[in-house]
Amino acid sequence: MAASASSTILKLRTSSTAASGRPSLSTTFGVTTLSFRRRRDQRHRRFVVLALDAKPTILVAEKLGAAGVNLLKEFANVDCSYNLTPEELCTKISLCDALIVRSGTKVSREVFESSAGRLKVVGRAGVGIDNVDLAAATEHGCLVVNAPTANTVAAAEHGIALLTAMSRNIAQADASVKAGKWERSKYTGVSLVGKTLAVMGFGKVGSEVSRRAKGLGMHVIAHDPYAPADRARAIGVELVSFDEAISSADFISLHMPLTASTSKILNDENFAKMKKGVRIVNVARGGVIDEEALVKALDAGIVAQAALDVFTVEPPAKDSKLIQHENVTATPHLGASTMEAQEGVAIEIAEAVVGALKGELAATAVNAPMVPAEVLTELKPFVALAEKLGRLAVQLVAGGSGVKNVKVTYASARAPDDLDTRLLRAMIIKGLIEPISSVFVNLVNADFTAKQRGLRITEERVILDGSPESPLELIQVQISNVESKFASAISDSGEIKVEGRVKDGIPHLTKTGSFEVDVSLEGSLILCRQVQVDQPGMIGKVGSILAEENVNVSFMSVGRIAPRKQAVMAIGVDEEPTKQSLKKIGEIPAVEEFVYLKL
Ligand SMILES: NC(=O)c1ccc[n+]([C@@H]2O[C@H](COP(=O)([O-])OP(=O)(O)OC[C@H]3O[C@@H](n4cnc5c(N)ncnc54)[C@H](O)[C@@H]3O)[C@@H](O)[C@H]2O)c1
Ligand SMILES: O=C(O)[C@H](O)COP(=O)(O)O
């Protein structure tokens, strides 16, 4: 989120007297931090003022219901610019934090590339996301959300409208009457009652169409490889194979998404399997039908009639043989276009986009895990722990070691399927990657980014005895086949190992290598190993070096193998020590090795 001159300073995080010097801006999770460097006791220190940007900017590229636009305006600057060319969209997008579209805008890879990282959310005001390049969105860490429920009934009603209009030649007869003709026998229709309707895709719209078709006295069968049989049974619909559906139907209604496997699924080969005189309705996506094959099937009389709301290319060419065919009824992608559906979709998408911009996890995310609010509340401290363990682990790796294999162990008293680790894994990946690269990792692109960098994350669940009240007891992160810049972080089995727990809601480091420590992971951390003895004076020596330059020590913890044997001391600091004081710590004779880790 780029900051602008109109940024509003909301909250003073570190109280200070008037800051001076050059301010600098940085952004984390969409919150821009305005930092002043200020001279104090002859040293530079950072005083941080938390500033939220001026409102984010949301580009609404297709007409959206007023209620949704008003909701967006409460939170953001809203730019409603319709009918943009692809080039205009690419130009505008670099100034936008979110984009809202319907099915008429192609959100291509170029759009994500042109946004140069600013675009955080694409909202699809509707169901189908085939006009959004999901792979490119994910690679750019951009969340895609849709509005999957508000137009279901409208689409189902349009499907039924097309079915009935087609079977009684309503559109053709209307045009004929308006042309001054009175052709009663030409427009004799066919009845629906007792006929077999095959619903292809038994999802939200398909089920609603089935319900309504049953009400019209039709025999409804459905094909959907992923639909639960009990849902179909409850509506009185039989789930059948693809071939059985298309070969036994008098009417076929399409309700599947356009994907690689459904593209042109009605083709020459499959039209040949249909009953002669079958009638087809499509309110799903034009691309699921091979349109040339449909024209041939219409000409051959295999398909008696087709009623189409959607087309491979929208709008279709004026001279399209399909559109001009006398047995085709066409509407211009009107399935979702009722007043009620458009208001509902607008509100649904506006809430999803605003929530996503606020950093909330979206319930309708298309390219990120959806985590229910109650699960998120429980996992929140572990999410912070996961990221910090990732950060610690990767900073312990010696330069040139190349991190490839990371094992994460989650120990809990809960049953293994009672823990959704996707969020935790994403945060560990974020912690592992961000300290060593310029890549911004979030829930959307974590797995992709890890894969791209050749990072292999394996996860293990360990079941502990105890109370299942807490979702987790501990998280352990191990990096194998690497050397460490802090040898004591290497466990007996040869991996860099860090382990943490949550105590009183705060993440703690509880083990490094074979040493048990206990430090809250709030500031930054110095780990040092003492030679042979854990001398009582050590804590004082390190503490006074840090005190000399006003570095506040927030905690200290000593983990020993045995009394007076090797010990690892963990020191939490609020500020970054200078190189000189770190050098001085290294020069304490009893300190064998030490490392400074930023959290
Ligand atoms: N014309 C319009 O204006 C309009 C309006 C709303 C929805 N739609 C379109 O309708 C379609 C369905 O929408 P929905 O809300 O019901 O979606 P949905 O996700 O609820 O249902 C889609 C169903 O298709 C099934 N499916 C996937 N692959 C399949 C395959 N190979 N064969 C058979 N079934 C398959 C899925 O299992 C799912 O049950 C989408 O393409 C959507 O874009 C169009
Ligand atoms: O997938 C959908 O939701 C429908 O096709 C509606 O598309 P529209 O928002 O462009 O009307």
C-alpha cells in the first residue's frame, strides 16, 4: 500500500518528544510505518509512529450494485471506471489496492505484473472465476475472493426461464408476432412434464434448477463427480454417469464451472451419444460447449433446440452461425442479472474485499485456505509462534548452506484431523523466506513461493497425552543438511532445531538444538554458549555491555546440559545492539559462540 502525503497518523506507538531528521516509510501487512531517526545520547535511534495510509483505492471495473459501492466508500477511495481496455486496466492497476470485476473483465497475468505488487485483492462479483488468472494471482500474492451465493437463485430461475421459453418457442413466436405474422402451427412446442432433464453439475445452481424442474413434473437425473449422493437423494434426483446422463436425457442443462476438464465437454463425440431431438440449456459458461459442434448437431437435428445465456466469446460475433440459428434462443449473459441478485452480490463482494484489505481471512477466498473465525482465534498465538520459529531457524543457518529440507512437527493432545496446519505452515514459510529474500510471503503465495525456491516442507503430527483444550502444545522446526552459524542450535541428530510453545498467549522459544531455554519471542534475541561452566557472573557481564548503550534487556534464560556444564544463554533485547557491543560480548572469555537473531 503506497503511502501518500495525506497519510493519517493514527497512533503513537513509541512516545517521544518531537522527532527530527528524515522520515522513512515501510509497509508490513498493509500497514505503513512512518519512522523518524532521532539523535539521542549521541546515537541514532528509531522512533516509530504507526500510520495507516490514506484510504486504500479500489477500482470497480464493472457495474456494481449501489449498496456495495456505498459499503466500499466507507472504507476506501472508489474508482468506478467501466469499459476499460486491457491497456487502460494495466495502467490504472498500479494505483489500486483492490479490483472488483464481474465476468466481463479479463484479469490476466499482465494485470498482476502491471500492479507491481500493490494489488492485494481481486473481488469477483459473482461465481465464475474463469476470467481471473488464478495462478498469476497466487504467484503475486494477490488474494482472489468471489461472491458465490447471492446469484444462485437468479441463475437457476434464468435456467428455468430458458427451458420453458425454448420448449414453447417464446422468443421466436414473439419476434414473429412483432413482424406482423400469426404462425400458430409453426410454433407448436413440446411439453416438459414426464420428460427427463439431465443436470450437468449438481452444485448450487444445478440443485436449485433440479428442485424447480421437479416442480414442473420432470424426471431429473444429474451428473457431478463430486456431488454428495445424499444431497441428490434429498431432492429426489438420481446421480448417474456422464454417458448415462447425456444419452438418456430429453433436456440437458449445464451447471458446471469452466475448467480444463470441462472445456468443450459437449463436443462432436458427445453430441453423437445424445438422443435425437435433445434440447440443451446453458447458463454456465460458453466454453463448456464446442460451439462449432453444436451448430453441426443443430443442423443435423441431433439437437432440436438450444437456449444459451453464455458464449465462448462474449459478446459473440454478430454473424455467429450459432446465434443466428433459428433453433437457438440467446440471452446476453443475464443469469445473474436480477435487481435482487445484483444487490446481494455487490454487498457480498464489498464485504469480502474490505475484510481482505483489513487483513481478515476471507470466507470466500478462492486461492487461499479459508479458516473459520473460531479456528483463527484459537490459532492466533500459534500463528505468531510459527512465523518466529521460521525466522529463528533460517537465521541460524550458516551462509552458503542452502536451505532445502524443513521438517515441522506439531505436538498436540488433539486428534490429528482436528488441526488445520495450512495457516501455520504458511507462516513458517513466511518466517523462513522473508529474512533471506525480498519476496513478500503471505497466506496466498506461501506454498507456491516455497516450491519455487525448492524448499521442501514436511509436516508431522505428534499426539501427546494431556488436555486437548489448547489446539497445540508445541511446534518444532528442523532444517536438515545445513551448517549452523551457532553450533549449539544443532540437535543430537544433526539438524538445526528450534522449538516453541505459547505461554499466556505469548510465543516462547523453549528449545534450541539440545538446550532447553525459555524466552518470550517479543524483541530480538542473542543466543550465547558458555565454555564448560555456567558462571554466575556471565549474565551480569553481558547485561552491562548492553546497558552501556541503553539496549533494554527484556529477559534472560539459561539452558544447561547439567549444573556447571555447557550452557546456552538466551537474552531478549528491545533494541538492536551495535556491532561494537556484539563484538564485546563475543570477546568475553567464557563465551564460546554467540548469535544475534532478529525476530
Ligand atoms: N449465467 C450466469 O449469469 C451465471 C450465474 C451464476 C453462475 N453461473 C455459472 O454456473 C456455474 C455453476 O455455478 P454454481 O454457483 O452452481 O457453482 P458450484 O460450484 O456450486 O457448482 C458447480 C458444480 O459443478 C460440479 N462439477 C465440476 N466439474 C464437473 C464435471 N466435470 N462434470 C459435472 N459436474 C462438475 C462441481 O462438483 C459443483 O458441484 C458456474 O460456471 C458459474 O460461473 C452463471
Ligand atoms: O459466474 C457468475 O456469477 C455469473 O456468470 C454472473 O456473471 P456476471 O457477474 O458477469 O453477470
